[in-house]
Amino acid sequence: MKPLASLSLDLDNEWAYMKTHGDPAWDAFPSYLDVVVPRFLRILDGLDQRITVFIVGQDAALAKNATALRSIATAGHEIGNHSFHHEPWLQHYTTEQIEDEIASATDAIVEATGARPIGFRGPGFTLSGATLEALAKREYRYDCSTFPTYIGPLARAYYFMTAKLTPEEREQRKALFGSITDGRRPLSQYRFELADGRSLLEIPVTTFPVVKIPIHFSYILYAAMKAPWLAIPYFRSALLACRAFGISPSLLLHPLDFLDGSDVATLAFFPAMQMPKERKLDVLARALRIYRDLFDVVAVGDHAAAIEAAGVTRSVAFTA
Ligand SMILES: [Zn+2]
């Protein structure tokens, strides 16, 4: 029997990338969901692979996205909450703001998809005690916002170099992609003990055991662009290390893993958008095959249920 692992997709839309990047045209909510959703559904269907799709509340609230979003639930995938406004500075929200953020996203997602999310991933891997408490209060079963890597500050420096941001916008984004604290967080699943006495299961985004370098698909595709010979062996070694260390991995996909510059002109400047999609989809298919060869890959909610059933022993007090 293969060990368990999970797979998800953060459904960041065109406007969300533009917003984080400081492009003022974001507020017309340009969307590529009609292009990317049928594309990834077809690929997952071909593999008979069920995953969790984390949806942004703002997209769920717009009628133009209704068909695409509904089709994800109809195809049988788990639906998760990826916040309402997709602001990677959500850890600065007040308790009132975060409760409203979780509630409005939940309501819009239920309305659009007919499915009630039980899992949450913060935009840009942001997280706060208030967020976890708001989730536990609303009977969410798991959070998967932690990204235990030390390269967060590096990724942020690179991003600041390429983004068009005012000093205020930079201040707002100063925790984007995480801090050294995030690097120290565990790779294995545990329960976050919260200040209000509640607790919530945490399923971290898996990074390379010990060295904690990212291994999710956007990074594999980026590696495939820079050093084609390295990407797949690197991914395979990371998964073998997970098996050796008894880590049950949880990996994620992004819409840009399925798109190239010819699909979305506004995002063509992103490094990974310069690789033709045929090539991307080929690397992705190879990586997914390895993931599924080594693990029994399920949706994150099923992963959470299996961990609960096995009894999670480890508890960690939440610290920002
Ligand atoms: Zn996101």
C-alpha cells in the first residue's frame, strides 16, 4: 500500500496577480477562468485524479465566473476557501475584518458551487491567529496555509524588484511569501492550538525535507525552464526524501502551470509564462505521474480526514 499524499490548486485569477503586482487595471476583475478551468479539469479527468480547488470569494461573487466555478464542483473536486479579496497581507486584518473575510468568502463559494468548504489556504501563504480562530469557529476542518521554507524572503526580494509598487504598497506586502518563522514550522501535519482554546488541523505545503526548498509544481516548471535535466530528478528526490522521513506530502498547483503568455497577455512578463504550454503540460504530466507512482494522492479534505482518523498526536501553539 502506498503512503497517502494530497493535491490542490489555488485558483488565483488574472486580477489577483495584477493586484498583488500593483497593476491598477485589476479592479475590473479580468478573468481567465473560462480558459484555465476546462483545461485543468480535462487533465485531471484523464488521470482520474480528484483534488481540492481553493476558490477566491470575489470570483465566486461574479456572475461571469459562474459556469467555470460550478463545473469544478460538478466534476467532483473538493472546493476550498482561498479568502474573499486575495490580499496577501491578510495577517494585518483586524479580528472583525478577518471574520467578515472568511464569512463572505464562504457564502459566495457556497452560492456559486453548491459546496461548503471545510479547508482554507491564505493568499500568498499568509496566516494569523485571528484567521485560524475564525476558521475553527465556522467549523472549518483544516488549514493549509503554512509554507515551511526559508526562501520566502528571497522570493519577496525578487518580486519587489519586478513589481510596480508605491512605498505604501511595499509596506503592505512586507510579509509576502513568509518570514523566517515560516521556515521553522514543521513539515508534518499537526494541530494548531489557538488562543481561544480551539484547535485546527494544519496541513503544511510540503517542501524538500531538511533543506526546506520548495517542490510544488510552479517551482518544478521554473526549474524545467532554467535546467531541464534537473527538474524531474529534483522532484523525484524530494518525494523519495518525504517517504524516507515519513512525511505525507501535500502539493499544490497554480493556474499559471497550465497557461502561457499567448493565453494571458497581461501576465506574459511572468518568468514561467515564457515556457510554451505544451512543454509545461508535458513536464506537469511527468511530475504528476511520479507523484502518483510513489503516493496514493487524494484531495486535501480526504487527507485531513485520514490524519484525524489515525489520531494526530502533535500540537503546536500558533505563533505569528
Ligand atoms: Zn493565491
